Amino acid sequence: MTAYLNALGVLCALGRGKAEVAARLLSGDASGMQPYLQPVAGRQLPVGAVPGELPALPFQDLYYQTRNNQLLLAAAQEIEPQIRAAIARYGAERVGVVLGTSTTGIQESTQGIAGLIQHGQLPDDYHYGHQELSAPASFLSDWLQLAGPSYCISTACTSSARALLSARRLLDAGLCDAVICGGVDTLCDLTLQGFSALEATSERLCNPFSVNRDGINIGEAAALFLMSREPAPIALLGAGASSDAHHISAPDPQGKGAIEAMRLALRQADITAEQLDYLNLHGTATAHNDAMESLAVSTLFPAGVPCSSSKPMTGHTLGAAGALEAAFCWLSLSPFNPEQLLPLHLWDGQQDPALPTLELVAPDTRLSRSAPRRMMSNSFAFGGNNISLILGDAQ
């Protein structure tokens, strides 16, 4: 069964809404990357923060009061008419919610615990539910008064890519007629401190696949799709998942799990490697991830494929990254990209001689063919969890 991606709501460091995000993505605009509000382990780190005020939450209940839910609401409001129409058409019990996240409300919980340490009691605005994994899905379902399946997935950096895969399974199983799916994650001190402790963060704009790469930047984002069986111009054509369980944080250096995920996605989409038009790389700019991914991509695409990492423009948005980068493929296939540009690969141009050479997208690179166009997005996570998604023109 074809899973159509009927609508998209998105915000990240590139901006808010499809038009702004697409324009800045396709022009290679990294101006949204700004210094974090405070030093982390004595270092000033660039981050991909969502600019400006966020919408007020519709509930007074303290349980819902997190920045994560504000980001989620902003993305949902962009496609609220389509969501409301789906609810009216199918019924509240036939519309599901599947989200990926990793931070949920950890920043608010961290601030509450800091208050406990400093003052001997938790502040009045602390609520344990802020950090519950299910909190974003519960918020969205309660706001929309849905009665269908509603849950969150947290598999680190593949979380929201896996949410799209799970949403498709709900449609295939006949449990839902429409699913609101995607991901949301918010900047927080704990995440930045944790990646700094792993010596994985960079004090500069991240530099994927360069010999000078020295770590990631962290970002925040929300990306929501409305997925259904209702025909639309863009569809989720294929999805592949694997788990190589090589190491708790380091990828398998041979890229076996990554290759398997990409191969499964191609098989489900019923296309060959040569028929893929673009690949959004996981591209974190860490030494081990880029080495693994370049090997995996060059193995599966020996003839080459245009590819790029969008993380220098957004930061690594963790649990939201899979859905956000699938959204970049959606935007590249949509009318928001009239010139048929491909997302630019921002880096210093200094190829690492130890890595296989990839066909990295240069300025003004365009799609090489007309419909049917197909694009892949890779997401690789701690624990060897791998997801590849293929979006394309609906057949």
C-alpha cells in the first residue's frame, strides 16, 4: 500500500514554515546557527535554535508546559486545516499519532532539579511528566481530541525516521486511516553537556566529510507529516531498518547495518541504486560516523549519487533529525523548489583522503531528471540503529 505524505509542518534553525525553510535550505543559508546561550564545559558552542516566540500552549495544566510541546504545536498549526479535515473524514478513533523524540521536557526537569539542589525544594513549575517519553504524543492527541493509537519512539537519532516507518505500518495494518507522524526535540543543557563529555561537539560550524571535521553541532526542530492512503503528489516509497548492535555509541566501521537499511529501502521502493536522484546523508561531522557512512554509500552506490548533509544549517536535531531531513526531501520534491535545486553540502571543501569520495552537492546543482524523482534520507543512531527512508513522486 502506498503511504502518501499529504501535508508537512516544519520549523528549525532555517526558519518557520515550508516556504522559509525551503528557501534557506536550497540557498545554503547557515545563518540560523548561533552561539548557545551559555558556555558548555567552558566552551562556546554553536547551536541550531528556532528563532523568535513560540505559540502559547492551549492548556493550563502544568503537565503540558514545555518548550518541546510549543515547537510541536507550531508545526501542527501549520497543517491544522488538513489535520482537522482528516479527523472529520475518518473519525477521531481512526487518526493516530506517532512521534520521535529524545529530549521531550528534559530542560524543564533539569531546571527543576537545579532548584531542588539550590533551595531544598522543587519549584512550583516542576512536573515529573515533562520528561515522560509519551508527553509529546499525549499533548498532540489531547489537543486534537484524538482516540487513535498515540505513542512516542525514542531510538536516539533515528527516532522520528522510525516514527514514519511505524506510521506506515499502522496504515498497512488497517488500524488507522491517517497518522500524524514526525518528530520534535528541543535544545537542552543535558544534551549539550553529554555530547561534550563524549568529545563529540565542535566550537565551529560542523564540517561533514572534511579532513578538518571535529564534531557535531546540536539543534532543535519539529517536523510533522500527515500520512494517509489519500493520494498526494509525494509519497513514502520505501523504508529500511536494521540494528547492527556494534557498540553503544560508535557505528560499525564497515557500515554493514547502514548498507542493509539502504538496501532494504531501495527494495521496498522497487528501485535500483542507479534510480535514486539524491541522498540526504546522516553526515554528523564526527570522525567515525562520516568514515562509516562514506564507506557504506560508496559501496551501495559505486556509480555515485548526489548527496549532502544538511546539519551545518540546522545542527543535529537528534530525535527530530529523521523527520526533519525527510522533510527536506519533501520540500525538494515540492513546488517550494521551482528551480529543482538540491540541498547544498556546506563544508570547507577539504576532502579527507582516508574516506571514499562522495558526489557532494555543489552550488546550483539540480535534479538530473524529471518525474519520477526519488530521494533517500539516512539516519543512524547509538546502539547501531539504522533507518533509511525513500520519498518520491507518487506513482
